[in-house]
Amino acid sequence: MSLCLHVLRAMALGFDSWGCVKRAVEVWMGRPVQPRTLSGILNNLVDVSIVGRVGDKYVFLDPMYERASREL
């Protein structure tokens, strides 16, 4: 599974802060994730309006993306 899909899955399962997403993805992938890479993915998801940022939390903007991401 790609890193981006792991990020979406983590968010759908309630890991909504940058650090929580990073830790979940690293556990699932079994290797460290570069902070720059994770930030780039999250910024891209914000840019294409799949997720938004509320304070220090990331949230899905459309519940359909969230439901689909739980299935990953």
C-alpha cells in the first residue's frame, strides 16, 4: 500500500494530528517516514480539498472520502 493510502487510512481511523498520523503510518509500514515526505502528502491532500486543517488537526472535508479510506 502506498504511503498516501496509509495516511488516508490513519486519518479515517481517528489519527488526526501530524504526529499521530506519522506514528501510525510508520507502524503499518514498518519503517520511518521522513517528516518532509509526510508534510508533502498532507499538504497535497489539503490542496486538492480532500482534507482540511483545523488548528493542528487534519479532517476530511467529504465524509465519502473518510468512509472509503476506512476500507483501505
